[in-house]
Amino acid sequence: MKYQAITVSELNSYIKEKIVSDEILANVLVKGEVSNFKNHYTGHLYFTLKDEKSLIKCIMFKSYTEKLEFMPKDGMKVMVFGSVSVFERDGIYQIYVKAMQEDGMGSLYKKYEELKEKLEKEGLFDISNKKNIPIVPKVIGVLTSQTGAVIRDIINVSTRRNPNVNIKLLPVPVQGEGAAEKIAKGIEIMNEKQLADVIIIARGGGSIEDLWPFNEECVARAIYKSNLPIISAVGHETDFTISDFVADLRAPTPSAAAELAVPDIFELKNTISVYQNRFRILLKRKIELMRLRYEKCMQSRTFKRPMQKINDNLLKVDSYVKIMENIIEKTMYTFKNQFIGVTTKLDSLSPLKTLTRGYCLVETNNRIIKKAIELKQNEEVKLRFTDGERKAKII
């Protein structure tokens, strides 16, 4: 029997015709769990629909997505209605989805939400617990697979930005059973031995199953306990894991993590140069300003005739002294006249003044006698005259 060879395109076209002509495949209602979901910038949705044993690729064009009342996510259980056809170029068959509705939440996605809620309540996501990333780290610690594009991207980006940076790779499995425990152990080793200034935990994109080690509680707690700052770069920009929320900084991709961890040394040098020029210009302006102020001060009267101010103040002091002397003299003259007036008045009222006219004071026991009845016979008294005193006896 002789066979005639056909092209790949002819074979794919033949298979497509067979599938398209099948009435059952033209309208199918399939339920399963969403995985590897991508919302394309064109508005089309690409994802995989799976169950415990199998999976099938799906596409939903923008004209149908506009009628959706929800946005699918990895781990979500859905029912899709559409037709099965072949994409001839790649030789793959897939469901072209026309409608979709939720059919519950997948088990992994449910575990993800439960752990996220638990850790958030414990404060593992709090911004106040986030550590600052060093401005110019010398050593970058990387926890990822030893082979693959992730470590190559990190090395390429880091060394391009700073050729002197030192990258230390601690290889760990990034998917599969036991990966989470080894990632957590790697973080502990990095901290115990102080192997780096900052740690990057990274892996490429994948389904929720592929990224699951980074959703494990042991990894989250290891990140939280780390004394070294950690950047999480797991999956693509649309992928979010528990590690991203606990880490000190989240990067959308491993390459972006390298950019965040390693500053561009050439930009830093250029920035320093710009600041140096600014400071140099400012310093020149400051010196010029100080020179002008100095010259102005030296031209001032104070510096040209330093004693002028002192002499002026001395003259002021002399004038104030003269004024005070005049005030004192006037005050003394006033007080003197007042004193003379008061003295004259007192003198005119003094009993001694009366004695000059021939009178005398009779005293006994330092008491002035005003009436005769106050004296007794043979009592001694003292007679005070204007020129002295004499003793007498009452007969």
C-alpha cells in the first residue's frame, strides 16, 4: 500500500474540519478550575481549565468578555460554554468560550484566601514591619533554582547596573513537594550566616500549583522573622503570592527585583557629580556673598573710626552725669529749705525757748510738774533753767 505525504498544515486543517463538523463539540458546557489565567492587553482572556486528571486550553475573545459579570482568577471553579476547535498554526485544540459563570472556588484558591486572612490578622503584612532596602548593597543573596532564566536575568541585570556587586546564589527548588520547607530553610541560613545585605526570592511565572510553595505558611513566617530585608519576585506581574505580602518589597518580575535591589552605579555617579557641581556653585556664591558683606563691614564707620562710638557714648555719659548733679543739687536745696522751716517751727514751739524769757521747768523723777498739788513737803525737785539745772527742796 502506497502513502502520499501531506504537509503539517494540511493535517491540522483536516483535523480542524473533523472537529468543527462534530455537532457535540460545536456547543459544549464544561466545568473545571481556572489555572494559568492571563488577561491580555487586547481584552482577550487566556486560561487553562482543569480537573483532577486533565486540562484543556481556553480562550475568550473580547467581544464575549464584555458581558462577563466577574473577573476569573487562578483557582476559581467555573462553567464555560463554547465550541472546541483547532488553532491550525500551533496544532492545538482548545475551547473558544462564549459564556462563563462561577461554579465555586477551587481548593487551592480557598486555602490561599484562608491563609492570607489569617496572616493579615496576625500583622504579618503590616507596613510598620517592613524593613528598608539598603541603598547600595554589596552582596545580593538569591534564593531560586540553580538553572533557568531567573538567575540569569538577575545576574545580567545586577552586573549591568553595578559590575562590583556580589551575587550569592543559594539554590532551592521553587516548585513541587518539599520546596516550601527548603525555601524557608534557605532564608534561615542566609540570616544565620549573614550571607547578604538583601535577599531576593524568585521564580518565573506559572499556574497556582507551580507557585504554591510561596503560598505556604512556613515560607511566610520565615520571611517575617528574617532580619535581612527580602524582595519577593514570584511569577509575573499579575501573580500575587503570600510571600509578596509578607516581604519587605514586592517586585513584579525577577528582573525588576534586581533593579530594585541594585542601584545603577552609573546613575549614582552622575547624580553625585551633579550634586558636586551644585555645591561648588553654591559655595562660590556663598563666598562671594560673604566677601561683599566683609567689604561692606570694613567700609562702615565702626571699623574706620572704632573710637567714635565710644567717644560719643562718653559724651552722653558726661551729659547724664551733669543732669544728675543738677537734679541732686536742686533736690538738696529744696530739702535744706524744708529742714530750716521745720526746725524754725519746732524751735518756736520748744519749751526751752520759753525758759529764755525767765521761766523754768520743775521736774521730779523725770516727770514735769504742772500743778503744785503734785508736790509734797521736803520732796526734792530739779529746776531746769535755760543755762542749766539746779536742785531744790519743797518747804
